[in-house]
Amino acid sequence: MAKFQQVLDSLGTQPKSSSSNNKKRKWREIEQLKEKFQLEKDLKAFDDSLEYMLEEF
């Protein structure tokens, strides 16, 4: 009976660690998406300013 309890206890702790790994992975993905959108905004701003410069010449 004690071995059965040990197995249950070990099973109970494993999903928590994988759950925290999944959360970390999701946060990393969110941060990457934020960086991507910010980069796109920055490039769009530069692109717009270059178009105005070209129109002046």
C-alpha cells in the first residue's frame, strides 16, 4: 500500500513541473509575438518616412 501511495505522489508532482514549463513556453511565445509586432510597427514607421522623403525629391 505504501508503494502505491508513493506512485500516486510521484504522479501528482510531475504534471506541475510540466505545467510550469508549458506556462514558461507560452510566455516566451507571447513575448516573441510582442517583439515581432513592435518590429513591424518600427519598420512601418521607417517605411512611411522614407516614402515622404522620396516624394520630396
